[in-house]
Amino acid sequence: MVTLATQLFSREEGQEEDERLLSLFKNRVELKKEFAKLRAERERLADQLKQQENATLRAQQKLEQLEGLLADQECAGNAIVFYQLRGVWQNCRRRMRGFTGELSNAWKEREHQQQIAVFEKQRATTLNEIQQKMDDLGQKRAHISAEVGTVEASRKKHRWFWNFFRRRELKVRIDGLHSAQSVLDERIGELNGLRDTCLEQPQPAFPGISNSGLRAINLAIVALAQELYLHFVEDEFSNLAREASIRQVGDAQYGDPSACRELSRKIDLRVRALEESADLAARVQVRAKYLKDQVEYRRDTDTVPVAGDFAQMPRSVENGNAVGQLNVNVLAEEFWDIFTILLT
């Protein structure tokens, strides 16, 4: 005979079994999710390893190619000149990036200080206006206080009962003056609150360099790019450096070993001359000022001028005028990877 206790125990055992099954099912689902994540991670790492192996293989092939070139006396000179020219390109690009960073920081600091100066000036003006209003209200309150004293003194003089009506008039007058004082005190309190709020107001966050600032920086970058081109224009080193930046060492053909040694010597001299140049910054500044009057922008929001405006490059700028012209567009031909450096 099945008792009530037996039924209850059976029911509890069934519930526990269901809970265990549900827990196992949940664990199984979670394990499948983790397994899927691990499998995806394994595939990603395997793909990354394959890419790294391919990159290593390509690097090894380049190294072997370079070793072969250096082993050949005829090709070794060309390889050396090739990498020197690549060094010129990288040196100019690095110089332009450093120049851009320094100029951007200086311009940011300048505009930020200007913003702070404007904010402080506006705050000082507001505080002066509040103080002026408080001074005016303070004077009015002082006049009312003096008048209260006068009226109270007059009321004391009319203390006898036959001056009852006069005393009542003076009392009404005093109550009115006290009400006016309360209004003034309330207004002065409001102005005090406004003054405290104004004093506690934080300086606004700097929104970034202005559009005009970005334009000025970009023109200076273009001016530097032109000056660097002109510095290496002798023996076509600028153009040769550009070619070296997009070609492989195996394509390098600069002449016989004697010609390569001479080119290598000249490149080294030009690089040293650039390092020792003392007036480069001044020339860039003069050139950028000249370029500002020569360029246009497609839209008011643009920070990079129309590339066609740089079709001709002045050899130098004297007294605001171009002296000599070269048909070289450093922007359109992307010298020194300029488009990766310009600010937008």
C-alpha cells in the first residue's frame, strides 16, 4: 500500500533528478560555447602563425636577394645607393612628422591660452557687472537705513497720545522701508549667489585646434616638404628617393661601381648639410607665408588646399615674391608621404 510519505519522497526525488538534468544541460551548453570560442581562437592563432611564417619567408627571401646583390661588386654599389636614397626618404618623412608634432603642440598651446584669456576676460566683465549692481543696491540700502533711522527718530518725538495718527503714519512708513530693505537684501543675496557661481565656473575644455590653425599648420608642412625637395634636388636625389621608396632593391640601376661611389658620397654630403642647416625653419616660415596667398580651399571646412595650387614650386621666396619656378607638385606626387602627415 502506497502511503502519503512514500508519495512525497518519490515526488522530491523526481524534482531533484529534474534539477540535476537541467544543471547538466546548462553545463553542456556552456561547455559547447567555451569549446567554440577555443576553436575560433585556435583558428585565429593558426592563421596568424601562417601569416607570420609567410612574412618570415618573404624577409628571408629579401635577405638572400640582398646577400646576392652585395656579393656582386657591380650590384653592391647600386644596393648601397638604393638604401641611402630610402634613408633620405625616411629621414625627410621623420623630420616632417616631428615638425608637425612640434607645430601642432605649439599651436594648441597658443589657442588654448587664447581661449583661457577670453574666458577670464568674460568672467571678469561679468563679475564687474555683478559687483556694480551690488554696490548700487548697497547704496540704496544704506539710504533706506538712514531714512529708517530718521523716521524712527521722528516717531519717538511724537510719542504722546494726541500724536496717535502721526505715529501710525510713521509706522506705516517704517514698515514700507523695512519691506524695501528685505527686497534689496534678497536681490543682493541672489547677486552673491551669481558671483559665487561665476567664480566656481570651470574653464571650458579645449575643443581642438581651429580650422584656421590646421590650415596654417598644413601650409607649413607643405612648405617644409618643398624645402626638403629643393635641398635634395641636386642630382635628382629627391626624385630618386621617391622611386626608391616604391621600388625593390633589385630594380636599382645607378651606374657602375665608380658612379655609385660618387652618388653615395654626394648623398652623404647632402644629408649632413641638412642636419647642419641653421636657417631651414626661417625659410619654411617665409615660404608658408607666401603659399597662404597662393592657395584656395574647395569648402570652408577643408584644411588641405587644392593640390593643383602647388603645381609650380618657387626655388626661393624673397620679399614675399617667388624667385624661379620648378614644375614639381609635392602634394600631388605625395613626396615624403605628405598625405599621411597633413592634419584634417
